[in-house]
Amino acid sequence: MASFAVSGAGARLGVVRPGGSARSGGERRSGVDLPSVLFRRKDAFSRTVVSCAGAPGKVLVPGGGSDDLLSSAEPVVDTPEQHEELQVPDAELVVEEKAYSSAAKATSAAAEASSEVEAAIKAKAPLVEEKPRVISPPGDGQRIYEIDPMLEGFRGHLDYRYSEYKRMRAAIDQHEGGLDAFSRGYEKLGFTRSAEGITYREWAPGAYSAALVGDFNNWNPNADAMTRNEYGVWEIFLPNNADGSPAIPHGSRVKIRMDTPSGVKDSIPAWIKFSVQAPGEIPYNGIYYDPPEEEKYVFKHPQPKRPKSLRIYESHVGMSSPEPKINTYANFRDEVLPRIKRLGYNAVQIMAIQEHSYYASFGYHVTNFFAPSSRFGTPDDLKSLIDKAHELGLLVLMDIVHSHASNNTLDGLNGFDGTDTHYFHGGPRGHHWMWDSRLFNYGSWEVLRYLLSNARWWLEEYKFDGFRFDGVTSMMYTHHGLQVAFTGNYGEYFGFATDVDAVVYLMLVNDLIHGLYPEAVSIGEDVSGMPTFCIPVQDGGVGFDYRLHMAVPDKWIELLKQSDEYWKMDDIVHTLTNRRWLEKCVTYCESHDQALVGDKTIAFWLMDKDMYDFMALDRPSTPQIDRGIALHKMIRLVTMGLGGEGYLNFMGNEFGHPEWIDFPRGPQSLPNGSVIPGNNYSFDKCRRRFDLGDADYLRYRGMQEFDQAMQHLEGKYEFMTSDHSYVSRKHEEDKVIIFERGDLVFVFNFHWSNSYFDYRVGCFKPGKYKIVLDSDDGLFFGFSRLDHDAEYFTADWPHDNRPCSFSVYAPSRTAVVYAPAGAEDE
């Protein structure tokens, strides 16, 4: 990955390291399957629309129109002007679409702005200025070479990548009327309702026959046979009942029965909006979810404006209760969201939203991509949660999984139409051997429609404020980052191992997000350090707003395996600041990954079994507890201070949550005959003991108070996004790190025993300084060795390449933040 030593005032943290050989060319041809024009129709606005492939949709609630204008497309006629792989429909299809889109967008924007104003007035919430919802056309993709001249040696690959992206944008514009229309697949596929009835469409080209079955027709496969068009889209229209009620009641179970190359099978519709596992049953059932208007949740609060710096509270609804049970959206809304707000975070990132049959997959083996997990409640419960977060001023980010899918053939997409290559690559390329899951074919037109529509669905229907894209490294390389050590050599990023189709998909989805939802946040989980990852698509980048700074938690685990006496200050600073210029990072000490069974949290690495017996204030502490609490606070602050432009914490880790996460599970038999013991399906380790952090009589409270003070400090000074960043000292013998972020001066003394009197601290801004955060404060269960009323005056005494300096007392294992006097009162 990139390296950079911060050496000048105002320097941004991060640039690029020289990469290896300047080889280029020879890239694999993208081979994107461009449109099979599945539908062409005239709608009520007299515009011609080209639409594609199929879907799912029906829902079973816990406890509980026919678009006849749509017809098969006429055969496509090739023209000399088209790309060699494109099949182009009539040219007239785009012109009327554009005219309609402009007028419709203007009308829609005005209506939305009006309703937002009213909502903001009622809620007395700050109003977000409406930005134009326009997907920008492709640029020239050349600015990346100005930002990083090292990329010149790989121009062949990068220009090819950008040409593939432009080709896809042009094809989508021509065949679908643009990304806006293309990403609304859920309006055509799956279940759609009109005044006359319900239409269900599903893209399943491998099926020989199909029928819609469910409670509504007593699961009779002969009652509602579907018809297929030439592009493999199956369709049926169910007119309303005589009394005007829908043919499929809200909350009833539905599936599609298909005769396929793999035999007859019942599948949950691919575009289903809700699915439920009935008590005592193994398979899930799709649920037709269409509550009456008076029962649908209506959002009351405007979405908050994107903050300058992100302070993310990573969470999981199911395990968010102190009780050993699966928690609900409603309880999370009422109990956890206020806690997140009080702690000083400005965003909540929620895992495991997309339905997943296997609870212990942590939500990463998705079976139903458009359905919120029914374990926690209904879709309307989730909307209520998100609306409450917006009322509190919190962004809600979704941990979205587009990197792979569950290999479950009963409930998910795997083998949906009886073939191995429906949504996924065939053969070994379509299987992730480590995750035991299926891998999407990003070169398939219908897969692009499905995934782009899925991203838009969550932003549009549920008002999520952005995404954390899971497993992006696995997407971008055909080796999936497995058994590969990325060294920073650029040849590792741009060559035969790069999946250009997947990278183009990421560019398209970021186009969609930033064009139609300008305030939305896009974060990518990439461990490789792919250059251009967080550069705008128009400039030739992949288009993410942030990358997760995944090297940081790995470094802390590496250091925690040894005594802190051997920690190298330069090593810590290098890891935290080792990021690319102009590419923002979300940094973190630990996430859910480190909390899982088989791993250890930072608190457990530091204090181990002493946490069980010596965290109560009514008994003496131990040296291991004192060391652990001190370093737990210091590690978090130095990571936030130097590691990036955003910060993430997994729920409970702010107070050093004891033990690990272990989902309820039974014994598992392996192919070799061995058995992995289960935990008797216990929820004991699948919860968050927030009561520990709140208890006045436990030392956990001090760590929680410190984390809260740290978040509020960043909220006040916004130091993570300050242009002024300078590391002035990395002293190995003293074990001291000193740096400036914005107006603040951070002093870390990692020495286990040495405290320093009259320690000289260089700074850029002259004047008087005061302490604004002290990890040794008694409130944080420190030793209160510093006087917070003391004032520190600078002298015209250059020190550590800074123009002035002041003297401090630096206690051992303590972090202190100083601010110019007056600033701390603002």
C-alpha cells in the first residue's frame, strides 16, 4: 500500500509509493453481456421505454397491476454504428425518454422540496438543501494521472477500464434510457401492483415452465401458470377479486414453482421484498408484502446532511440487547439509537439488514437481497427505526453485500432457474472457496440491473443514507485477495488478476449513488489499497467516498501480541498515516471482525481473564487492568487522531465489552467426518451488555466515558478533516508521539513507567493552550495526575521543526489533547 511520512505543516496524510514493473496491456476483455431487450412499452406518459428481465415478490408477515401495456420486444436489428458486442434497439427509444426525464425530474424535485420543507418545519429539524439529482455523464477519466503520476505506467489498463465503463454507460443510455431508468428494475420485476391487479415477472431463462404458487391459490401449480417471452422472462397477471381486493392478500406466502434442468423446485422470488421462516420450519417463504395505505409507515423527518467527518457506530440489530435474545428494530430504535446519539457518534452503520437464512453468517450470506431481515421485525419497523435516527440527526448506513451470495438453493439465488450460471459465474470462478458462497457475474446485463436496482431500492424505499460495501477486495480481483500479500506494487492492482467487470460495476453503482442521492455516503471495504479507489469516477477513479483503513486493526493486533515495551512509535505513525493522497479513509481499531469467536477484542488482548474478576470498583485493580484501561483509551485516540477522515467503532467495544461474539449454533459435521461442537444454540454470547458500560460501580464506565468525550471532542473541533496535519515527534526512547490536527496538539506518552516533567512540545500556532481531553482524568478511571486548570503559554522557541513550543507534564501511559485557550469554550 502507499506510504507517507508526515513532514510538513498542512500536509495531507498520504501519497503513493513507487509501484513495481510498468507493465500494461494484455487485460482480459470485459465481455459484458449487453442488453437482451426484454421489454418495450408505452407508458402513461407516452414515452418509449426499454426494460429488461425478471423478478420475485410475495411476503409472509410474522403472525400473520397488471401492466398489460408491457409486451415482448421486437427483434433487435444490428447497425453498423453499434459496438461489436451490442444489440441495439430502435434509436427512437432514447429521445422521448430524455425529454420526459427532464420534465419529470423537475416536477419530482419541486414536490420533494416542498414536502421536505413541511417535514422540517414540523420536526423543527435542520433542512437539507436539495441538491440536483442528476447522474453526470462520463468524464475523460484522465485526472488520475495528475493525482498520481505513478499510474502512467499502467495507462493501458486504466484507459481500457475507463473505456469499458463508458461503453457500459453508453449501452445503458441507449437500451434503457440511462442509469436512472435501469436502476428501477423493481418497478418491472417481481410483484408490481396496479389498479387492475398484480403482475409478477421473473427472469429465469433456464426454466422450462413456471407457475406462481402460494396461500392465495392453495399452492396449486396448475392454477396460475406463467408465460415466457423470448428473453426468459416469465410473467403472470392476477386481476383483482370481484370486490376489488387484490388476488394475493397482504402477508400471504408465495413462491415460484419451476421445472428446471435440475428438476422441479419451489423458489422464493428473486425480487421478493420480505421473507419469513415459520416456527419449526427450515425453508423460508416469500411474503407478498403490500399493507393497506393506512398501515404503511410514512417518514416524518428529513434526512440529515452528510457531516464533514464521519463517526460511525457499527451495529447489529439482533445482538443489540443486553438480554440473550434476538433484538428487534423497535427496541433498537427506542433503546440503542438514543445511546448512539449520547455517545457522540453521527452515523450508525447497521449490519445484517438483507435477509439471510443463516443467522450465524452475521448477515453476509444473503438469500433475499431486497428483503429486510424478518428476524427483527417488519419492513415498516425498519423504516420507523431509520426515521427515528434521522430525527436524532444520525445518518444510517447499510452494510450492503454485493460481493457474493449465499449458496443456499432453497431460499436464495443459487441455482434459481436450475442452472449454475444464472446470476453467477459457472464453475470454480463462481464459487468462493473460503466463504462457501456464490460469486456474481458482473458482466451480465441482468446481474447489473439486479444489483444497481438493489442499491437504489434501499436508498429510495428505506431512506438509508449510504452504504458500506462489503468484500470489495474479493470483487475486484479474480483471486479475491486470498493467499495474496499486497505489497504496494502497482502491478498487483492492474493486470490479469483484476476483474474489470466488477470494477466497472463499482463505478456504475457509485455513479448512481452520487448522482441520484448527492448526500449519500459510499464506503468500500478494500484491504488491497487499490489506487484510484476513492477518486471520482469522472476523473478515472472507482468513485467511493471512503475506504476502510483495514491495515490499522491488523497492526494493533500485531502489536498487542507483544509487550508495549517493544512498540515502535514510527511503526504506529506509519501505519496510521499510510494512505493515498486525496483518498479519504474510515479508520478503526477494531470492528465486528475482531469481536467474533476465535478472535479477541482489544480489551481482551489487554486484560484477558482479569476482566472477569477485577473490573468492580469495590475491589483493588491489578497492574494488567490498569495497563489495559490506559492503553485501550490511548489506542482509540491515536487511531482517531491520525488514522483517517472518519472513525468506526463496533457497538460495545467503546467500553471494552468482555468476551467474544458467538452466534447460537449446533454441532457441525465436516466432510472429513470431524465435528465442530456447537454452543447448544445459546444466545449468551450473542448480545451486547450495555449495562456494563453504564454501571457506576464498574471500570467499564470509565472507558465508555472516555470514548464519549473523544467523540464529542471531534464533533466540536472536526480535527479528522482538518487541512492542517503534522507529526512533529516520534521518539522511540521516550515512547512519545506528538502531532497536530487542526488547532489541536496531541501528546501521547506510551512509556510504561516514565513520566516527563517540562517536556517540550512543538506547535504551529502561538499563544495560550488548555487541556481539552486527558485520558488520565479520574472520570475515565485514570490517576488524575494533571491539573486541568493549568494554562500553557508558548515561547518563541522552535522545537521539532515547529516555530514555537510549550512545556507540559506528560504522565506515563497517558494521552492529552491541548487546544488554544478560548477555543475550548466555543
